[in-house]
Amino acid sequence: MDYVEKVLEKLKEWARRLIETLLGPEEEPEAELIPIPVHDRPRHR
């Protein structure tokens, strides 16, 4: 059974490489921006 798992793992790796070659590398998700608190100055009129 170990042999079958190794073969499947190799097939997955080859499929991933083929897809990357055809479609380009897998896009990484954009990092979520962290809101930065801004201390507003009191406005005088």
C-alpha cells in the first residue's frame, strides 16, 4: 500500500507542475491590510 501512496503523491506533484506550467504559478492570496488607528486632532473653527 505504501507503494501506491508514493505513486499517487508523484502523480499529484507532476499534475501540479503541469498546471503551473500551463497556467502560471499559483497566486498567493493578498495579505489582509491591518487598520491603523489615526488620532485626529480636534478641529477648531
